[in-house]
Amino acid sequence: MTRFDPDLVFFEPKALEYPVGDALYRRLKKTGIPIKVTPSHNRVTGIPGDTPAKAYANAKRTLVVGVKRTMKLDTSKPSADYALPVSTGCPGHCHYCYLQTTMGKKPYVRVYVNIDEILDNAQKYIEERAPELTTFEAACTSDPIAVEHLTGNLKRMIEFMGRQERAKLRFVTKYDDVDHLLDAAHNGNTRFRFSINSRYVIKNFEPGVSAFDSRIEAAGKVAKAGYPLGFIVAPLIIYEGWEDGYAELFERMSRELIPEAKQDLTFELIQHRFTAAAKRIILQNYPATKLEMEEEKRKYKYGKYGRGKWVYQGSDADRLNLHLRGLIEEYFPASKIEYFT
């Protein structure tokens, strides 16, 4: 089982006024992990590191416990109507991760202890949109399973959504620490998704998260617990032997899942992409990476505001798309492919 145990912890003073924060402080105090005070979870200083790569690695081993004050929810299209984070940042070291760019100089892991206020706010959004269904995404800025053993916030969120008639929750994880969530009263209102990939990609580009087999075994447990299940296969990467690598992945998943889970199963397929800024940051944080980021092998895909990213050439993207769709049709014919991008 892969769990995040921080080397250094910062607390906002106000976090101790909440039951989750107080309990976490008492527990961490017993472990001997250094605990410091910070006036704000947005302004943390004192994380050591004499090079950018070391500072980044140390920040990934740092936990910041704070109070979420901004209650206006961001939209989360096309995944869901709104983002509903209970944490920010991830202790994993996936070389390609977009959080390296979006989190900038704040790569430390944050958890928010005012879970009741967060859920009360979600309730207002649900009621304002009634009788429409409101969907929430809990993993836009973090991997919530990575810190669930510290706060228990995700289970509270799942059970809150389980009591709703007009709301659904979804999140994605690369971690296998799911046992705590198997008995949650989810009532089918939470889609539990796993980000998964071939052995090659996980071995070379996903240090610090759960391994190939343990992630798939965790998905099997979640399926038996009756959760609607989904897989994000991302980033799809072309390498020597990639066709066989992804074939092994789908065959292994098929063996693990109970038949019922295969009837309500979703797939999201995302090819590898990078921006110029992301490439610069990735090479700074992981100077020895084997991640292929050669612009001459890619095509530039424009996005909003004239900015874009480098994706695979059309012929390579088509090969990925056709191969993955063929595997899904072979092993999971009743499933739904939400998109390929």
C-alpha cells in the first residue's frame, strides 16, 4: 500500500479550531514530524532545498494544513459542473503532471480541515440548480486518496453525496489506499475513477504513486463495493512495444473486475501533450527524465486565447485512438468511452 507520510508539516493557527485539524495536529505531534506555523496556506516559506529540483522534491514531502476560505466553486467542464476540492497538490512525482505548471511555486500538499463548511456550500449549489442534477469533481487540483488517511474528508464527501437526490461526485486517483472507503454509504452517487497506464509508463514516469498491479487490484475492490467505476488511461504514450503494453493493461483489468462492474464502466483516453512552459519545468524538476518532448515529432494544437500544446501527429494520434478503442471493444464492450483527446 502506498501512503504519503510528510517530512515537514505546516499548520495555519485557525486550522486547530476545527475537529479535523485538531485531531490531525494531535496525531502528527506524536510522530515527531517537525511541525511549524504558517499565517496562510498560500504563503509557506522555509521549505529547504539548495537547487530547484531539491526544493521541488522537498515541497512534495511537505504537508500544509489550512482552512479553505474561497467558497465560490470553479467550473470543471467537461468533467463535471463544479470542482469541489478538499485538498490541493499531490505527493506523487509523475513527470508529465500538469500540476507542475498550474501550482507554480506552491507544489506542497495542502489539506483543508473545514469540511463541513465546504459541504454546506456544495449543498447551496445543489439547491440553487434544482431540479437539475449537479455534478462535482473532487480531483481537479489533487489526488484526494493520497491524503485521505490523514483527514477522512473524502469519505465524508462521498457519504454526503450518497444522501443527495440531485447530485453526483467523481474523482480520480493513482493510489491504492482504498480500504477505508469500501464501506462508505455512497448509494451509487460517486464514480470512483483510476488513472492507469501500461507498466512501462508507470515504471518510468510515475514514481511515488501506486504500482501497476496494486492499482488494478484496488479498482477490483472498489468494483466489489458497488461504486460506479471509471478509468482514465493517460497519458497515452508511444514507445517501443506500446501496443503490447496497453494490450496487457486491458487484459489485466478485465481479469480483475467483476462482471457487474463492466456494465457501467467509463473510459477517458488522453494522449500525451506538453506546453513549452511545461517542458521547461519538467526538465528542471526531473532532469534525467526519459519523457519524449521533441517538438519536431509533434503538432501544435491551439487552445483558448491563442495558447496551445504539442500533441502527437495526426497519424500517431489515430494509431493510439484505434488501438485503445479496439482493446475496449474486445474486453469491455458494454463500457462508454467518454472522449479521446
